[in-house]
Amino acid sequence: MPPENPSQPTDRLDDDDYPAYTMGRAAEMIGTTPGFLRAIGEARLITPLRSDGGHRRYSRYQLRIAARARELVDAGTPIEAACRIVILEDQLEEARRLNDEMRRQRGDAQEPSASRHG
């Protein structure tokens, strides 16, 4: 039986952070231009990884972020403001996730002691 390799190429298909998309494909997928992707990169909203040849590569997570920025820009928000809004939205989502996780852990830890009252 061959040894298991936890890093199979197919594992990357489910990885939201794997830089699978070229700039042209990424722009096509979110309905924008490569120039827009460069602009949000310059605004430091996303930082694409680079292929061995130096080409920008984007992950699915980055495309979701870019698509949200595009929605805001299409609605008339200046690109710098749109990038800041998206960053804040992302931070809020992460804070909520951590808060929920802490509440679950605290609830699990407090549950046995709560049953002693009575």
C-alpha cells in the first residue's frame, strides 16, 4: 500500500487560498478588468501571489473580496473607500466568527457547573 500523501494536487481544488486563477481569468470571473484587479492590489485590498514567471495569481477568497469591492465601486463608491469598507467587513466577519467560537467554548465549559445548581 503506497504511503498517503496529504498534499495531493486535488486537495488544492477545495483550498480557498490556493492561487489558481490568472489575472485574465480572475477578471473574467468577477466581470471586471485586469486594471481593476491591479488597482485594488495597489490599494492593498488583496495581494496576489506570483507564479514562477512573475504573473499574478488569485485565490477564490481573493476573488470574493475583489467581487465585493467591484459591487461597491459599481454603486459609486470611490475605489479607496470601497477597499476600506471591504477590509472592515472582513474584519467584522472574523470577529463575529471568533466571538461565536468563544461563546460556544464558554458555554461548553460552563454547562457542567450550571447543572450543579438546583
